[in-house]
Amino acid sequence: MASKVTLIGRLGKDPDFTVTTDGTPIAKFSLAVNRYSKVKGERKEETDWYNIVAWRQLAEICEKYLHKGSKVFIEGRLELRKYTGNDGTQRISVDVIASDMEMLDPKEPGSAGNYAASSSSTRSSAPTDDYDPFLDPDELP
């Protein structure tokens, strides 16, 4: 069985870019994803934070083009990582290992436009609008 996750959110900080001892690039960053619900008829917004890890060419692209506040689409798989906390307690961290990334920020004048990247290849992407798939369908016009 495989896990697959797709997220749309904004970076909480600039990507942390490093290179492993064998020369493999890696970029790590946090992604804030808003979700909406209705509580007693009132719209409520909550933010979930995800740890994103990109490898190789995708890591280099993330490091070059993404920054704190960038709106992105991320596709990847979940990976559980066990570790021991400072207090000696066994803990589990959930990371999203990115396989695809698309920048969703509006096109700036003079820029190359939106950009999509994959861990297996790089491709151009058509500009996107301000569509938010996480909005409550009851609030659509």
C-alpha cells in the first residue's frame, strides 16, 4: 500500500537547504494549511502545520524559488520517523516527502510566471487563479 497526500498552503519560513555527505541536496520547510468548518453556523478557520522534505533537483528548485509566505501546491507521500526526545521519550514525527511542487503565487510583472516542479522532471505550468478548494461550498456565489 502507498500513501499520497496533496496540500495547498503557505511556507512558514524559508526552506532550510543542506547537502548530505554524499552530495544529495535536501530542502526542508513548514507548510501552513488552513481548513474551514462551521461551528454553530459560524465559519471557523484553523491552521494545520506540515513538515515538508524535498530531495535532489526538487530541493534545489524549492531553495531557489520559495520563501516564507510563498503559496504552493505540494504532492507527496507520508513518512513516519521515530526518534527519542530530549526527555528520553520515544516520539513519532510525520513528514511529507514531496514529489511535486507548484508555485501558486500570482504572476509578478516581468517574472517567468508560475512554476511547477517534480522530483522526476521539471515542467512549466499555466497560471492559476485565486480558486481555493478549501472554502466552504455553502459560501460559493
